[in-house]
Amino acid sequence: MELYLLLHSVVMHAIAALVILVYIPICVPVRLLVRAFVKPRTKEDLRGKVVLITGASSGIGEELAYQYAKEGACLALVARREQALKSVAAAALKRGAPDVLVFPADVTDAEQSRRAVEETVAHFGKLNHLVANAGIWSSCSFDQVTNITGFNKLMDVNFWGSVYPTYYALPHLKASRGKLVVSCSAAGTVATSRMAFYNASKAAQLRFYETLRTELGSEVGITILTAGYVESEITKGKGIQKGGEVAVNEEARDAQIGVFPVGRVETLCEIALEGIRNGDWYVTWPSLYRPMQLIACLAPEVLTWISYAMYKQEAAKGSRPLGQRILEATGAKKLFPPSLLHPVVKTE
């Protein structure tokens, strides 16, 4: 048995060496040359396509609805806040969507997810894209949590809130040779302090859809959005607090974002839709998060040290985290998108 294991270990190390020394040096320049000199791939025509978007009442989901609408897609918008959904639907119609279905639902409930998918197919007769976007945030150190069960909701929304709609949508997406679009996060691979539950939920979501890609092959395309900080209710400070309640906490938001820039949601969604139409596997924006993912993979100790220094070390002394103090000292907060300086979170 030991010899058998040793043989497999040698084989896997040899394969890894070939990938690093042969495949990557060849494939990277080839990809660049193809993009630079070869006719671009045919982008998917979205006119008349049916797109179901969860978490469509605000943030990335709302803006993706507008981007799809401008391309002539029909929309099914799903979220819990019905009035907010109706406002998004009206704006999407003005931007060019031929038809918009509003379906208030809680995607953490499997039955409501099933009904959202079935109502969409019953209304439009098909389903081409599912955008699994519903999500919620938290930002506090694990040892500050006072109600541990209050964080069950985070996994329910971020993981099961994607998986349930996917489960019921998959037969229809297979039939249309459609696409799954997953609003994940760079946090799925870059584990920074104060977001233990959020990071874990996004890592679970990321690995689920990467596994699903290996199972589906070319039957259904999967594009995973691994965005950094962008305009949304999350970066307005809405999230699960240490006591388990959902509230807006700008102080916690500032402590978490610190020196990192916050991107405009319109820019992210324009880039995301381009990647979706091209069939890209991943879309990461702002682009500064790409090297961070590489560092997390190749030198995790560096990321751990930086994260500890920026978040934990100073906070442990009773003062605000270093990143937040730098943000305030430099006045960089003025560079936040306007929607974050005076945050308004939609309510019913």
C-alpha cells in the first residue's frame, strides 16, 4: 500500500510540474495572442433571452438587470422586497427589456425557489440564464460574536440561496444550453479578518459551482463573479451584526474596507456582462483582487500577516483597526462612491 501511495504521489507531482513548467508558459502567451490578433469570439446575443435574477432589488442584482435589459433580454426579478422589485422592473422596461416578471420570494426557502423558477418558465416558456446573486454580509471578529446562531442566516442566504434556485433551474438551463451566473466574491479565496462567516459562505459557494462545472461540462456554462468591494447594500454597511441582527453599521463597514477602493457597480456589471456573453469562467473586478488571489494561493502567510496587521493587532489594543485609521487620516473616504457617503438602504 505504501508503494502504491508513493507511486501516485510521484505521478501527481510530475503532473503539477508539467502544468507549471510547460502548460502555463505556453497557454498564457497563446491566450494573449488570440485576444490581440485573432477575431474575437462570437458574443452571445441576449435579445429575447429569459434571465432570472435573484437578489434583484438592489446592488449588483439590480444593475445586472439593467445591463441585461439594455441588451433586449426578458427578466424575472426575484427578491423579498416587492416594492423595490417593482421599481427595478419599471426602470428595466425603460432600458429596453421587452417583458419583466416580478416574483417576491425568499430564496433560502426551497419551495419558494422552486415556485420562482416554475413561474418564470410558465410565463416566458423557457429559461436561458439564472443569475444567483442574493447575498448578505457580516463584519466582526469571531470572538466578538454574542449570538452564534444568528449567523445561520448568512450561510442560508449566500450558499443555499444560490443552490436552491440552481437545483430547480438546471433542467431548464440544460434544455436551452443556457448559463449559470454566480455572484460570489474574492472573499471566497482571500480570507481576510473580521469576515469569518462571510468568507466561509463564499468559499462554499465557489467550490460548489466549480464542482458543478466539472459535472456539467459544456451542457450549461458557468460564470463566477469574484468581485471585490463595489457599491451595494453590503458596502453601505448592511449586514449581520455581532448580536445576530441585520442592521446598517457604517463604523464596521469603514473598519472592514479600510484602505481598499470601492468600485462603481455600473462598471462591474458592464464588465461582468461582457464576460458572461463571452462564456468566461471567472470575472474578477476591481482587478487588484487578482494578484491578491494569487498571493493567497502561493504565499498565504503573507496575506495572514497583512490581514492581522490591518485588522486585528491595533483593534486588540482597544483602538480602531489600522486600515480604518489610515482611511480617516488620508481622507480617502471621500473617494468612496457617493451612494456610500450617505447610504440609503431600500426597505418595504
